[in-house]
Amino acid sequence: MSAVARSLKSSLGDSRLLLPLAVLGLIFLFDLIFIPGFFDTEIRQGHLYGSLIDILRNSAPIILLAIGMTVVIATGGVDLSVGAVMAISASVAAILIDPRKVGLTLSGDITAVVGDPTYSFMPLPVVIVAAMLAALACGVWNGALVAYVRIQPMVATLILMIAGRGIAQLATNSIKINIFNDAFSFLGNGFVLMLPLSIFLVLGIFIGSWLLLRRTALGLFVESVGISSRASLFAGINEQRVKLFAYVFCALCAGIAGLVAVSSIKTSDANVIGLYTELDAILAVVIGGTVLGAGGRFSLLGSVLGALVIQATMTSMYHLGVPASAITVVKAIVVVLVIVLYSEQARDVIRRAVGRTGTRKQGASA
């Protein structure tokens, strides 16, 4: 066997992408065998529909959260407030689109716009910017507590996880706000080139994040702070600013995820939007190979694959008629499998298996 082939096999055995790709492949193999028509796609009204399209569209919020969570975990932290940030950004957008729902009085004949698919009290660009500013404020709060006040990340973000959803409920008077504006709904339900718009939105954010973190020194700063904040300080890296950036970036990703989620269901419910999604985001990052609590090296693509694994699992379970209450059990099983497969013992078994395969082929060629 050539040196290049041996190097390729070695890198494949150590690759962070190997596990999520293998798990995703096994899920799809299971679907192919046990769920007839799972891979069928059809064109209706010029749009592609099918289970695979559903996986890509429904995984958009999780992917967005996973991208932001990856950067935070790479610094050695964690953000438990992303679900609450989703609820806050969604609530801000819903209130600005139709403030009447929360009891705010408006001037003029408001009965003429009830149910109007073009009505929005504030222009949509203002709505989106305001929602992003609210998410930005949440990120600054988390980042300041972690980087400057030196509160443990889990405790610091737990504050906003609890208080943030309460703030969103208080702002909306715990009312479900129906959104009739078609332009806003297009964000989560629209199609471009036969595919859901949310797929292109996630792709654009992933490419932008990858360029920012892999084509500039910022990614190295993040990894350096995650490995050793003290050594980073001696190297001239401002640890506090890097951590602040990580939590702000994560909150912005959560804010976008909140807009995508609320626009897809056309209803803003502060008690439901983003509920428990922080667990899905952390699980996606861990499946993707970024080690929780260790900091350092990270993989954005691995986190995206991890999010697809979670959504593919849920979609498959729904096709099999598994109750929604049992999905959490399936996720727990996935967590256990991931922990086992990422253990050093499992890695040693994989390396030995790859090595034996290479030895057999080398002996056969001789």
C-alpha cells in the first residue's frame, strides 16, 4: 500500500466527519429498507416535495443554532439560552408586525387590515433588524457575564435561559400572535429554484461563517482561547473579546433561527418557540466532533451534519408512527451511542480495524 493511501486511511479513521457521515448513512439505509417511498420526491406547483426536502427544511433552525453553538463550545463554554433568544427575536418580530395582538393601540382604521396578507405595522426590514438587535443584546449580556464578570458559562447562560423566555412572554402578554404577512412568511415557507428558501439561507450563513472562521485568524483565536486562555493572553490574544464575539455570534444565529421558525408556522408563541432546542444544538455539535467542555478544535461542517442526523432521526421516527413523546428516548439513545463511539477505546478499535484492512490488502498485493 502506498504512503498516500495509508495517510488517507489514517486521516479517515481520525476524521471528525467520519462518525456523523456514518450515522447519517445508517439512518438513510434504515429508511430505504423499512420505510417505503421515503426517498420519493415530486414536483407540485413548481416546488420539490419529499422526505429529504423536509429534512433539509426542518433542520434549518437546528443547523443555525449548531453553527453558533460550535463557536461557543470551541472557546470552552456553552450557551443554554439559545432557545430563549429564539423566543425573544420571534416575539419582537411578531409585535412589530402587528402590535394590536398584545393590546397596543394604533391610530387609524385598524379593522381594514385584519387578516391583510400585506399588512405590517413596521416595514419588514425594520422588523428583521429590530429582532436581530434584540438577539445581539442577549449575546452581549451572555458574553459580558462570561468574559468580563467571569461567571461560569453554564450559570451565566442559564440566567437568560430562564429570564429570557419570561421576558418574551411578558412582552407578548403570553398571547399567541398569528402572523398574516405573506412576505414575512416567505422566509420560512418560500421556495427558490424549486427548493425551500431556508436551505439557501442556512447555506449562505454557513459559507459566511466558514469564511470568517477559517479564512481569517479569528478561528485560530477561538481555538487558542478554548485550549488555554492563559497561554492565549501571553500570546497577545484578547481572551475577553474572543469570548464576547463567540456569544454574540451564537445569539445572532439563534435570532435568525427564531425568525425562520416563527415565519414557518406563522404563529409566535413565546412559551413554545425554541423550547429545548438548546439541547438539540449541543447534541448536534457533539455529534459533529467538537468536544463539549474541552474547547479548541471545532468543525462547522461536522455540526451541520450532526443537525442533519438529529432531524433525519426525528423524520424517520415520525414516518414509523413513533409518538412525539418517545422521540426524546431516541435522542437519549443517540447521545449514548455518540459518547461511546467518541471514547478513546472506540477510536482505538477503529484504528486497529483500519490498520488490519490495510495490512491484508498489502499482503494480497504482495
